[in-house]
Amino acid sequence: MSFSFNPQYPTVAELRIRAKQRIPGFVFDYVDGGCNEDVNLHKNTAEIRDVELTPYYLSKHSGSDLRTELFGHVYDAPFGIAPVGLQGMIWPGAAEILAQAAHAHNIPFVLSTVTTSSIERISEITSGQAWFQLYHPAEERLRDDIIRRAAAAGCPVLVILCDVPTFGYRPRDIRNGLAMPPKMTLRNMIQIATRPNWAWRTLVTGRPSFETLKPYMPKGLNLKNLGLFMNQMFSGRLNEEKIAPIRDMWKGKLVLKGVASEADTEKAIKLGLDGIIVSNHGGRQLDAGESTIKPMTRIAAAYGDRITVMMDSGMRSGPDIARTLANGAAFTFMGRPFMYGVSALGKAGGDHTISILKTQLQQVMEQICCETTGNLPRHLITKPA
Ligand SMILES: Cc1cc2nc3c(=O)[nH]c(=O)nc-3n(C[C@H](O)[C@H](O)[C@H](O)COP(=O)(O)O)c2cc1C
């Protein structure tokens, strides 16, 4: 398959600007925003960019290879698409568009419990290669049923989430009255009217809904009670007692996402998990926390030989991915860059965003004479304390 690269938008920053012009303001706010004062949102990217790499120009170099093995699968690049909720509200069909692109590029796509496509549909699109992220259901029966469906669909990796014990304080979403489906305030209606392409496509594609959760929702649930029902259905607070039965039940690889400390890493190892994603949810949960590059670097150095240490939050380019891998991450994930891409370019957006990141990463690796992604740590310049 040939991949498309749109030279008008060679960076994720340009896709973000285009996305803002194409989707209603309350939708852009939902994707783009962090929490509280957005301190961690900005630190995530800024502190990754403090990392410097050294080139070894005179070394023998036979070309750079982005292929990276993770959990027994050789992916074509060391990055994947992080789980994002409500994707079909951001751009109609976004979950399917991104799953297709990820599959074509042979990189992992992680489906969120609360997005707008089902486990079964995404598994069909990705020939059973997609990962699934589970929000922890309050009831064991529901938990078991969703896990059974993920296993039946062939998901190789189950991702459980520990960084949403309570919902993030997100001023933009509070102001916008963000709900599923969005509240039709006059302000939101004006924003929709000024984005006719989004409005028309949303109309044609049909109202987005929580497809994976549909079988558990009471028929005819009115909009007023939907939020209440979702709050009752999920209890995000995870602990060791809740993880242990999932480990027993799930035969595939099990990954804990949202880890930000050595203490939680040790618990993950003790519980027999296969990997962790050091993440702060893209700066959407704890504004007073560290950016992810800091704990990831410490955790990878101390525990990287006992558990697979991955990272998300803040990467926006190939150089950012290279910096993160140089600091010890085995693999990386991104959320917003792909949502900007699809919002900016529709169907072509998934493919284009992946192509930008691959091209940029290839360029950095060629530039510093690094042949494999596993060799990136050799190029890390240790900063003076
Ligand atoms: C709009 C939006 C919705 C998200 N929804 C989920 C979700 O449903 N489940 C989840 O595990 N993480 C969710 N995340 C967090 C992402 O998986 C990921 O951790 C984060 O986007 C990484 O930061 P980045 O956007 O800077 O790459 C969401 C992030 C965004 C931006």
C-alpha cells in the first residue's frame, strides 16, 4: 500500500491549526485542553525538548531502521495511537479512520472503552491487532463481560488505567457544558453553524455513541440520565485488589497506563503485569504532577529490565519520539497529534500524521547515525546536574 504525505502540513503543529479551523470550538477545546491551569500540558512537551542527542557523524552507518519489537510483535515504528474517548464527536468516523491507518502502517491502535466504535468493529478493521483500554467498571459482571469480548475479538494487549481515580478539573469543558452528545447551548450551536463541513459529516455519519457499551445501556435512556448512568457504570479508582483478578482472567499481555511513580511500578511488577505506560493523561488529570519524561527516565533506568516501560504525553514530532526513546522508553504513544490529523484532513489524516512522524524520526536517526531504535540511548547527552 502507498502512503500519502500532504506537503501543505509537514508538522503536527500545522495540523493542529487546521483542525481548529475545521471543528467547533467546544470540540477543539475538548481535544486540545489540559486541566486546571494547563501547567503539566505545557511541561510535558517542553521538558521532552530539553533532551539533547549527540550525532556520531564519522561512524559506519548502513541506514536507520524504525522497526521495533514489542510483546513479540515487530511494529514498523516505535510509536502507537493512544486511547482517546469520544473520537467520533471530534471527527466523524475518527476511530475507524485511525484504526485503519494504524493497521496499514503496522503500528498499534489502542481503543478506548468510551470511544465511538466497538471492540468488534475495530478488531475487524485491524485483523485482531488492536489493543483495548479498559475503564474499570464498577460491577464485576460488566468487567468480565467486556474483558471476554476483548479476548474473543483477539486483542493481544489489554490496557488498564490508573490515572483517573476522579475526573480531571477541565475548565474549558465545564464552561462548554461538554456532555455526550454535546449540549446544544446557543454558543455551541453557533460554533457548529460556523463549521459546516463537520456538521454535515456528523449528520451523514449519524450521532456518535458509545458503541462498546451499547449492550449494557438501558434502551431509551434519555440524555439527561446518560451522564449519571456512566458515572454509576465506571469506578475509575484502581488498586491492587482490582488488578489481581484481571491478571488472572486475561491471558494476553496486560499493561498499566497512567503510572507516574516508582511505587506504582513496583506494584505493577509484583502483580505480574507485562508493561506500564508512564503517562499523565496528556496533562488532563493532575496539573501539579511531573511531566512524564522525568519519572519515565527514572523508572526505565531502575525497572526497565523487569517490565516493559513505555511513555505517552507531550510528544509532537519525530525528534520528540527519539528523545523519549533515548531516555529509556521501550515504546511511545501519542493521543492529540492523531486527533489533530484526522480533524484537519479527514480520511487522509491518520495516514498523513503517521507518515510525518515516521519521516521525521527516520531523519533524526539518519542524522545522528543511529541504526536501530534500541540504540538511541547511546546518543543521549547526559545533562549536568
Ligand atoms: C481528548 C482526549 C481523550 C482521551 N480519552 C482517553 C480515554 O478514553 N482513555 C485513556 O486511557 N486515555 C485517554 N486520553 C489520554 C490519552 O490516551 C493519552 O494518554 C494522552 O493523549 C497522551 O498525551 P498527548 O495527547 O500529549 O499525546 C485522552 C486524551 C485526550 C486528548
